[in-house]
Amino acid sequence: QRRVHGIIQMQRYAYLFKEGSSLMRAKIGLKGARLSEMFKMGLPTPPGLIISTSACVKYFDNKRSHEVGVQDQVKEGLEIIEKCISKKFGDERDPLLLAVRPSTEIQMPGILKDICNIGLNHRAVIGLARVTGNEFFAWNSYKTFIEEFSIRSLGIHPHRFIGIRDKIFKEKGNSAELSVEKIKLLVNEYLKAVPRYTGRKFPQDPEEQLWMSIETIYNNFRGQECLMYRRLNDLDHLEGTAIALQQMAYGNLNDRSGAGRIYTRNPITGEKGIYGEFLMNSQLEPLLDGVCTPNNIEDLRASHPVIFNQLDSFGQKLERRFQDVQDVHFIIQNGQLYLVHSKNAKLGPAAEVKTAVDLVREGIISERDSIKNIYSPMLSRLHHKVVDPKAKNNHKVLGKGISGSLASATGQVLFDRNKVIEWSKEKKKIILITKEALTDNYLSIALTHGYITQFGGSISNASLIVRDKTIASVLSCADLEINEKENTCRIGSNIIKEGDIITVNGLDGEIYSGEVPLIDVDLSNEYQVLSEWASKYTTMRVLVNGHTKEAISLGKKYGAEGIGLCKTEFMLDDPMKKCLIRKAILSDSLDERKRLLEELVQFHKEDFKGIFKVMTKKPCTVRIFDPPLNFFLPSGVQEKKKLAEELGFTNEKLNSKYALFAQCNPTLGVRGSRLAFMHPEFVRFQVKSMFIAALESVEEGITPLLNIEIPMICSAKEFTLIKEEIEEIAKETGALDKINYRVGLLVEIPRAAFKADTIAKKADFMHFGADDLTQLTCGLSREDSDGVIDKYLENGIFSKSPFVSLDISGVGELMKMTIKKARKEKKNIKIGLSGKHTSDSASVQFCQDIGVNELTCPAEKIPTVKIMAAQAALLEKKDQLTTLTLTLN
């Protein structure tokens, strides 16, 4: 209750569809908001009401007890609906039956299940049979309701019902064909089984059924599967779920009924036109659960052209109203079309890009809205593999099915979902093969590289997961037969065993034996357009993190404006350079070490020439050695033995050399800037390699813009001494007056943040090394703190892992102070951020707000970060929460 102008008012928890709107999404959830809008648009949507998210939150606050007023408000709302449709909930003669549908603020496909046919009992089923004139339909609906309710609300294992079905079919002649007689027998046996396995009778009171169903969805929201999904998809902020109560529509009433799901554009490619599937005389749930194989929606055009045209018309109307591709669930009941839900579609990466551009070209949205609305994390999956068309003809096609995504993958076959986590820990590439496209174990699909099913089409909820994660998938493979006892499958005449290597071609829906060569997918023209639009609006330029020509070329292809971080230690990974650096580290004298490093310069300069050529006239930020020198030394017994033989060392001598470089705490040991003081010859050889490479590049017509970055700086004096040494090397090589170079630092140590004003006087640029700055500020090891961080998240100490999303109240304060101090001394100094945090929308928005100029990320993340940077620039602070929520969807 609340007091307004002296009058006590009851808090509102229930809203009729006609009372809801898109603006109430946080209160009534995505499904509730959308159903309300559809109802008010005059679309054929079955009526209903929504119980608000706050009712769920209060339920848990009250130790799983409903807040006062919730049940009364729901009862009042149902009474209004009853008057409108001349049916009554709980009536035995012509019952109003309800679907109880979860309505979270952000969609979670397949995680929270609907519970349908609420209100059916032993008396209402007779009334339903009389009203519909279809006894088979009524009793089959009752049977299905008992199964689903018992499994989801009473916790009975599905195998219990399978055993009962098998027994009845055996007694009645082994025919799997259902009849009214068999269904009635099944219903009676099910009702007997419930108290046997639960200790209570199956509830016959519709009110009890309703509130048990609501509580089931509430409890599932706090259940392990949903918690895991929310954690993996950055939805931990969701506190509860709303509930939509909607009048049932039946696609299994007769042969003039059916159900399906359409997209207003192809969710895989983005091509305009209805895409989807349907099945006559079926409810929607089997299609979404992937337990049957539906028909292509084009078949509906031929068999029911009027309904197809209505679907097309309604879909286009919804697309223009909500300015996005629509995912529409529909029921055909006795020839009448009903839309039971619509939402903005989850698209694959190629479709996400194409539709973002096409909707602008068609005048539906503006460029700015296109940028703001796009689901930016999806774009990191634009970089995926496809089967090399030149090579696939050399491999046998085992079978074909429906394409679930455009990606391809090679891996080892696995049939048992429960082994997926175990195999993934062993770094195996998994091709999961299952009979049905079920989503009862989200991780079992999300952790795979490829997914093949015998049943279930492209509209199943499992297809949303493979599309969302860009998992190579072939669904509904007609030639597939799984032998669960022998842990094998047959595709056509081919027997496949667990562990066998196969290749999944998602693009063509084909399965091949063995390993087929894969190549990188080409970028679409629409991506180039989208990238250009993003560049118009962003104020932070996006740079690539890479140390090879291939990675940097890929970054440039995706629109990187230069190199933001080149980790030089990884450039020395080939056998020749690795041998020289190891010999130099373990050499007996300084002169010998310098000679070996001088020899290494001739190889190392070629690394830099390669990246200068790719990024000519663009900034190339090169970090000098960051890790300690023992990073280059092998640790395995056999590798050490081989190294001793190559150097002519005894094991004792090698171990004594190793001891010189051993560190108890390498994170805070001799690394980064400290190497310039302890072992300056290693820094000199690197800088010399850079300058020689730059000079030779200029002679070849290339314009290198070299930024030399010093890690682990903690004081202005330290930085100045190293910068002076770099300048001396520039003079020695002749690069001082010929090469455009700058010297800056990585801000990784909190002291550097406190001294940013004095350091900025000498520095040409600054980059935040977010990973190390987080480690040293929070006192947490990135590699060793997973368990601690999990506990911190559980106890609300952090809302997200500080290694994924910037700790804005801690690390963020240091960043703000750094920028303020640095720009007080040098107004236009460039300041950037590198690390995993650049792929987090909240971190990117924070960087925008505090004045960061550059974001550095791996090549495959460039599309995501470019869009995030543009979204951040377009996002006004007053609209941040609302727009970020919409963008997540």
C-alpha cells in the first residue's frame, strides 16, 4: 500500500493487455509489453493480463509467499476478461483455459517454459469435448497438461510417463497410434502415478493449478539453469520475471488448425521475406521444443493462401511498428489465425548487419537508430569459418538437413549432452549429435562447435542458441538414426561412433566425413556500409590488438584505424628467433648476449616492416617486452633437456642459469619498464629493430607512424630515463629526424594514475592496461581468482567480474583521475584503453563519458567495438539505462 494525498492506495501488480505498453517493459517484461502493443494494434491476439515483475520480487522477499493484493488483482483482471469473451475460468461447461507465460525484461529463449491448459480437470475436459465437438482433442489436451504440469511443477521425471505409455501401448497391441480409449487410460494412470511419486494428488482446482504454475516459473527463474544462462549472457541484473496469463488458442483442434513461427526476414542471412515453419494439427510447444520436424512456411502459401497472406501482412505491420525484424508465434484454430506473441528477432551476425542496413534503405529507421538498435556483441561472430568450396568435393557427404547458421566446423562426435562440459575442459572440438533439438541444457549446446539433430526445425529454440553463438549446425537430418545403447548413429549407410571426426557445413546444411579444410568468411558489402556509418558518429577510434601481419590485416579489413597494441614478445615465437632469444638470455657474458641480440635485430626488424606495410600512414603502437625474461624459457623437463643439449650445458648449469631469472611474484617482478634498468640490452635491441624497420620502410615508400609504448611505469623520472634512452637509439640509427615516432606508456600501476600529471609532461600518449590495472587495484589475480570472484558476485560485492566489465567505482575512479591530471598538464594528450573490457558495453560507455580517445581490441572484436563506440557517442546520459536495455535485446 502507498499513501497519496492522504488516501491509501494498493500497489498495482496486474495489468490487462489493453493497459500495458512498451514503456512498461521493465515492469511487465518483454512479452507482456509486446502482447499489450499487439492487442492495442487490433491484431488477432488472444486476450489476457500480466502480473508485474515486482510481484515476483516480492514473492522472494516474502520467503516464497505472494504479496497481499496480487491474487485479488489477478482475480479481478480475469473477471473482466471473462465478461469480454463469455467464458469463465474454472467453469466446467465452457472453461476459459489459460497459458501461463514467463515475461522477462530481456528474452531468454527456451530457458523458462510456458505452462499451458491451466484450468483443465476431470470435469472441465468433458465440457471442452462437448463445446469443441472433439473428444480426442479434449482428452489429448488434458493428457498433455498432466504430463507438462507434473514434470514442471511437481518435479516428476519424464521417464515415469514414458514407462506408463509403453505399458499401455503394449497392453493394447503395441500400436503407437493414439485413440480416445488409450488417452483416457493414460490419463487415469498418470493421475494414479502422481501421488505415488510426489505424495500428493494432481491438483483439480483451477485456482491451485494457476498459482502453482506461477510459482513454478518464479522458482525456475531462480533455478540453476536460468542463473547460468543469465551469468553467461550478462543478465545478472534481472531481479525477477513478469507473468502473462493468456487465453489458450489451439492448433491441435482439428485438421483446419495448426501452429508455427515466422520471421519477417531470414534470421540467418537477413534476406527480406517470410522465413519459418509450421505444422498442422499441432500445438506450438513441440515445434519450439524441437521434438518434431515441421513444414516449410512456403507450404502454407500453397495450402492456406489466405492465412499466409494475413501472416505476411501482420508481420510487415509489426516490423514497421517496432522498426526491427519480427519473430512471430502463431496459432491457426479452426481456420482462424491468432498471433500469440511477437518480439524483435534474435539474428545471426550476417543477418544482423544486413537488416541494419536494409531497414535504413527502406526508410523504416534512420542511420542513427540503426546504429543504436543493433545488437553489437553479435558482430564479433562475423569472423567465422566456412567450408572451402574447392576442397569439399574431395570429401564424402554423409547427410543433409536444414541450415541452422552460416558457420562450419570440424570436430569429434559426441552423443551424450552430459559429457559436453567435461570434453570442453579438455579443449576438444565437439560436434554434438542429438535426436531432438531440446534446450533443457543450455551449456550442452553453447559449448559445442557443431550441432546436428534428427528432429526439430529452424524455428526451434535450440536454433536460436546455435544462431546466437554462431555454432555450425545441421537440423532435422532425415537420414540420421541414433543408437543410444551403442553410442553410435547411422547417417544413410554410414556408421558414426563417438570420437569420430566429421565436418558440419552450416551454410549448405551438409555433413562430411573427416576434416574438410575451412577458410575465413568474406565480409559483406553491408558491413562496410555499417562500419562507415559507425565512423560518422563515434568519437573514439578503434584500433587492433595484434602482433602478426595476418591478425593486423584482418583488423584493418574490419575497419581498425591503426594498431593500438602490438605485443612484441609474441613476435619471437618462431624457432629461429626463439633459439636466439633463449641463447641471449642464458649467455655467459654481456658481450655474447649483445652479439646474439644484434643478430636477432635482423630478423625482428622484418616483423615490424610487415606491420608497418599493412598499416602505412596509420598509428602503430608497439609495446616493448612486458613479461619477465623467463617467459621465453621452456619449463617442461624434456624441453629443458633439449635446450641444454643445444647450448652444450649440463643440467646443473642450466638450472643455475634458470635460477638467475626465477621470480616468486612475476606480476610485480622484473618485467616491463624494469627490464630497461635491469637488462637494458633487451630493450635496446627491440627499439633498434623498430627504428631500422621504419627507416627501411620509408625507403620502400611506406609511411610508418610509430608509437613506442612502455609498460609498468610508476613515475615520471622512470619514464623520462627510458624515453631518453629511446631517443639515443633513434640518433644512433639515424631515425631521429626521419621517422615520425612518439613515446608513451601503459597506465597499469595505481601510482602512475596518482602521478599522471607529472608523467604527462613527458609522455606523448597514455593507454590504460585495464587487466593489470584491475589486478593491482583490486588485489586480485586474473588467473587465480575465479572462485573468489564467483563468491564476490554471489554476495553482491561486484555486480560483474571486474576482469570483464570495468570496476567503475574503483578502477574507474583511478581512470577519471588519470585523465583529469594528465589533461591539466597536456590538454590534447591521447588516452586509450586496451583489454577485454573494450568488448563490454558498460565499459565502453564509461570510456566515452570520461573522455577516452581510443579503444584497442582483437581483430575479431573490431565490428562489435566499433558499433559499441558509436552507440556510446549517440547515447545521452539521461537515456542510458533505457537504451542499453533495448540494445541488449
